[in-house]
Amino acid sequence: MTRLTCDISMSIDGFVAGPNQTVERPLGEGGDRLHEWAFSLASWRERHGLSGGEANPDGEVVEESLRATGAVVMGRRMFSGGEGPWKDDPRSDGWWGEDPPFRVPVFVLTHHARETVAKQGGTSFTFVTDGIEAALEQARAAAGDKDVALAGGATIAQQYLEAGLLDELQIHLVPVLLGDGVSLFDRLGLGPIELEATRVIASPSVTHLRLRVVKDTLRETGGTP
Amino acid sequence: MTRLTCDISMSIDGFVAGPNQTVERPLGEGGDRLHEWAFSLASWRERHGLSGGEANPDGEVVEESLRATGAVVMGRRMFSGGEGPWKDDPRSDGWWGEDPPFRVPVFVLTHHARETVAKQGGTSFTFVTDGIEAALEQARAAAGDKDVALAGGATIAQQYLEAGLLDELQIHLVPVLLGDGVSLFDRLGLGPIELEATRVIASPSVTHLRLRVVKDTLRETGGTP
């Protein structure tokens, strides 16, 4: 069965976005810093309609994840761009534009039922109102033999982790202390969950930590796999 | 001038000890997990009066830090073993025993003035009541041309970081989510502080991230170097 993975950039102090997120600044104050390592990569730029950029080991890590992904699951705020004024407007097409970088079916967790939106380049947004397991099931069906990637945000990632549904986490650890913002794990309060570090690739800009969730430990500490 | 460094084991979710610390369990619930990678090392065992153990790249990282250290600064709770009943008893000799693993002069930040205590093997505990800068100054004088190592806990490390006095942080990142406990950085609220990843060494048990504090960024964001 296809795996559920999550690639996410995090500061040394555990933040995946800065404080005070807005529509204009969906990553919050200082949050862009977490993605700087990716902005210069050819693989990232191509997905975002930009030319040029570097090919390096960081780019290979990105390419590998993109190649492995057959479908995406994301939270409502990730779709609509943070805590903006349209966050409760079910008609919004979000802030991803006409040619979103996903290029696979995307399943958006929301409370507002609406029709699937087809975009250019293979991206579609399907809105799922009956919970994280239903969204994962639909994404798995769409992914074929590829993985389902969790695009965030932090709250959704925590929900899948607590439910024992997350198989692998790849943290792109950025050498900065943000000091405040959106914490990836906060105090999950689940008791210890073991991870297995299956690969570490480091460059001066970022350390890529691939971590497999050891689900037996989740079971012992009260998760519901 | 001698540098101020801090070597510390941290979980992926940012904890350096588990919750509910006691004298019997100074690392809190689940906190021993953070140091498992070190317990089996010959270099760690030798310092703690135990024979045997492994020599491997993790051990070389430990050896390197021990060799570089000429003096140690620690907080009162680190000296006395957590939130135990003796934490306010200035007569306590702490829980480090007669042959502590430091083998260099140790400067303990405390509010209780008392005489220096000499232990076996080169360790002495000197109690400093006039603040973090005074403790660092005394430690620097004792360290000669070696580094001063900050032994913790988290609050003391944050104070030195905020004061612009910490030069290097080596995080031993352990693949586990503790879920709760003592957070190394919590929400420092200082605004972004840049770090420079000067070296990353990874084993299946632990990833050693050596991070230089870029003090210019600290100055810009309100620190007081």
C-alpha cells in the first residue's frame, strides 16, 4: 500500500512558519527564511514557473520527493493561504494560481463541500469534508502505486501522526532560530514516539532528516493506529 | 579568547528532558532516551567510571568536545539534580558523586554563596552568585586556551544565547518525539537568530549538528551582545 509521507521545512527551534501569518505573508514573519534553501533550486523553480536555478544534492532530495508523490493531502488554511480574510469563504480558489506546483490530485480537508476544481498541469483540488481518514483514502486511490504527500500545515500533520497514519517524515532542518511562530509538534502530549532516522543528507543550507515513524511505539503510548 | 560552547541532546520536537523531573529521575519521564546514544560509548563510560563500550563516530564527537573543554558552567538545578527536595539546600553537594565526569573546574550559577568544593579527578564546583557574565568570566580564566562548555539546563542556555555570549551550539538530535518536557528554545521571542551549520555527522542513533551563532543577527533582533 502506498505510504503517507510529509516533507516539511523546520527551524532548529521547531517552527514551520513565523508568527502573524496573513494572506500576503502566508509563512508569517521570518517564515520565508525556512524555504530559502529551496528557492534557488532548479527543481523548485521549474515547478513554480521560473527558469534557471541550481542542481545540487538539496535539489536531488526535492526531485526524489516530487517523483515519489502521486497525490497530496492538505489542510484548508494551506489551500487558502493562511489566516486571511477569505479563509472561511468556500468559493475561494486559494492562492495557488492557475498552474499550481503539485501536478497531481490534491485533497483539501475542509468543512465546506464544493465541486472539484481542475487546474493546469495536472493539479486538481478535491474538497473532503468527512475527515482525515476519508481524505487519505481518496488520495491513496488517486496516487496509484506512488506515495501520498502531506503538504501541511502543522495541525494536519499532527492529526495524521496521532492517528498512526503517517509513515514517514522528512524534515528539512534550517539553521535558524525563528523564536516564535507555528510549531510543528508543539507539545503533542502523546508520550514518546520513536522515529528511525533512515537517511541524513546535509548541505550548508539545510539538513534533510528522513524519519520513519515506528508505529509500535505510537500504539504503546495511546495513539490509535 | 576562549569560546563558549554548548553540547546538548535534543529530541526532534525540541525537548532536552522529559516532563516531571525528580531527584531520582533528573531527566524526567522518557528523558533517558535522549542520552541512550551516549551510554554505550567507551568515551562516555570511561568518564562515568564504567568499563567497556564502543568506539565509533558518535564517540569521536564526544571525545572531541571533552578534549576542547577547559571549564564548565552550569545552572543550579543541573548541579543539584532537577526539582528535588534539596534544590534550595545550599549545603547539598548535588548528585554528581565523588568523581564527577567533568574533570575540569565547574562554575555553578546559584543564589546561595558557599565555599568551592573539590572533588576527585580534577573536578571542582565553584558557586557564582553574581550572574551569568561573572560565571563566564571566571570559567574563561580557568579554561586557559580551551573552551568553556555550558552544561545546561535549558534556561541557562537561553540566557547566554540571548545575551549574545554563546558562540557555538552542538545539538545531538535524537530521532524520537518526547511529546512533552523541558524545551531547549521554547518561544525565545527574540526574532530570527541565524546559525551557521559548520558540521553535520549522522549515525543511526543520533545526528550531531554543530551550529555557530551568527551574532550580527542577534544584534539586529534585540539581543544584547
